[in-house]
Amino acid sequence: MKPNNYSFGVPYLVLSTLFCVCLIAANLLETKQVQIGPLQLTAGLIVFPVSYIINDCLVEVWGYRTARLTIWLGFLMNFLFVAFGALADALPAAPYWDGERGFHALFGLAPRIAAASFVAFLAGSFLNAYVMSRMKVLSAGRHFSLRAIVSTVAGEGVDSLLFFPLALGGVVPWSVLPVLMLTQVLLKTAYEVVALPLTLLVVRWLKGYTHMDAYDRRGSYSLAWWK
């Protein structure tokens, strides 16, 4: 990668850092099962959709290429977190320490679930960025709200379609999985709709501050971060 291929400022650094924090936090929060009314969910729902909102902001302001770099950065940070957690979990506990069970519940992520999470994250995030980018070009930059919602439905849909069967197939009855997947997509999309006013304010501020409004008319949609 040539040094001048990317140009980063404070707003991008803040968003990319928040993106990585959301992914790592989601891993921890997913270990708690919560019930809201008749719905049984994981606590990760409160933070994971934020990564898709940030993804939309990155594509809208800096373009697909920068969003692609951020997705790979998030993947790497998440992978390191899971790897370090697994290593710490494997170390023998001190005889006087009684927190082994709780620590294992947080950091003893099963290899199957970790692999499913990584695959689903990459597929969903890249599809979200691609749909957002293409729709922006086709709409000449109009209808940001529609583009944000459609890209989220696409990304979250693929994320759920991959994660639940790969991670929970055979553990959770197959007849239950479609309901879980649909519920997750609907709730995460509703999350984005509720957050749209704030997202719009952030995007407007970013464009005014950075003087950037990227269009990927000739850009490559390769998954390779160095291109």
C-alpha cells in the first residue's frame, strides 16, 4: 500500500475506533440472554447495530474503499480480542480465585461460534457497504435514509442467515432458527430507523468538517484492503 493511498483525520479515527469497540463489546454482551416482553434476545443487540450505522457513515463520507479498510481493521481487532481471551481462559486459575466459571462464560467462546461470528461479520459488513455505495451512485446521492435502511436489511439479513445456522444449527431446533433470524433483522433495522435522525446529523457534520462526499463511480469493490 502506498503511503498516500489513504488520508485520515480525527473524525475517521474516532469512528473507526468506535467501530472496533462496538464489535468487541458485542462479543461480551452476546453472552447475556435478556427478555423484553415476549422476546428473548441477547444483550449484544444494544451495541452491534451501531457498527452498521458507522459503516453507513464511512461509505457516505469517505467511500467504499475506506469502509473496506475499517471492516478489515475491525475484523483483526475482534480476532485478537477473541484469541487473547481464549489464551487467558486456557491458563490455569490460581487456587484462591473463584471467578473461573464467570470468566469462562465471557471469554471461553466456542471455536464454532467464533468462526460463525467472523464469517457472518465479514459477509454482512461488506454487503452493507456495497449496497450503500451502489445505491448512492445510482441515486446521485439522494435518499440517504432509504439507502441506510436497505443496506442494513441486506447486511443484517446475510449476517443472521450465516451466523445462526453456522453457530447454532443442531443446538437450537432448525424450526426455531428462521424466527430467531427474522426477529434479529427486524429489531436491528428498527434500531437503525430510530437512530436515523442522529445518523443524519453526524453525516452532515462529517461532510461539512471534512469537505468530503465520496462517490464510488469508478471504484473497485474488491475485498482486498490494499487496493
